[in-house]
Amino acid sequence: MKQYKISKGSISAYSKRINRWLLKKTLMGLLAMLLVALPVILLKEASELMVFSISIVSFSAVLILGLIFIVLIVLARVAGGKLLIIIDDNSIITTINLVNERNMNPLQQCSCQNIQNTPGGNSIQILFKDIQSIEEKNGNLRIKSKYANSFSGNDIIVIPQEIDKFEEIKQIISDKTKIKLSWR
């Protein structure tokens, strides 16, 4: 059994990469909201109440997306330091143990507690014989089981490039599964 972690020196690079991805997704959400709200606001027939209502909803959405973004920035840094990949003879396991983490606010602690209470919430195990695909995308190695649910993320393991011995992990998984790595 081999264990892999993100070294302390690489956590910052991991966190920055995740933050850029989060910022891009947040900005896309804000742009989509603007594209929906702006035509209604600019309508000549739009009443003042309609414009005011849409403005309030838009402002609230911006505020909520901003708060979510800030919470996730801190969570990415903390989670990067707690990520553990375990490879044994038959499977690959990923786990993040954030219980009793002091660097999180109450909202993040509550979220992590809910994840802990969900079956398989803090760890995912995929047997090598059940792996359907392996792809490298955006600096991550994504391993998908034949039982995977893309909506919930069940039976999908994502291994960041910042993890120690990333190339060794790719080689081990490729050797054990005989599945060709695809690029996206």
C-alpha cells in the first residue's frame, strides 16, 4: 500500500490553481445572471418595480456568489493539506479528513460535518477492475468508475497534479488497469 499527499510547498500552488478555477466559474455565473437580468432592466416597458426587483435579486446573487467564492478559497487551501491518496493492490482511495480542522469558519465546519455524515462523504474507493476511464484535464487526473455519477461526483476520483509523485501515480494506475490515459 502506497500513500501520497500534497507536500507543504505545493499546497500554495494547488490553492492558487483551484482559486483561478473558482474565480472563472464565479465570473461565468455572474455573467450569465447579467445576461438574463440586463434585457429586462433595459426594456422600455419595464416598470420601476420590475427593474427594482431584478436589481435586488441580482445584487443578492452577486453577494451570495461572492460569499461562496470566499468560503471555497479557504476550504481549498485547508483541503489540499489534508488530501491523501492510497493505492493498494486492488483499488485507489482518496480521502480528505477535515474533522477538527481549526482554520475553518463555522459555516465550513458545518459543511464538512455534513460531508462526514454522508456515506462515503470523506473518502472514495474505486476498484481497479471497475475503472471505466482515466483522463488528464486541467492539471488533474480524473478516474471514473463504471458506476460513476457525474452529477453527484460519486465514484469519481480527482488527483491534482501538485500531489507528490503524480507521474508515478499515473503509471501505477495505467499499469493496473490497462486503460489508456486520455487528454482533454
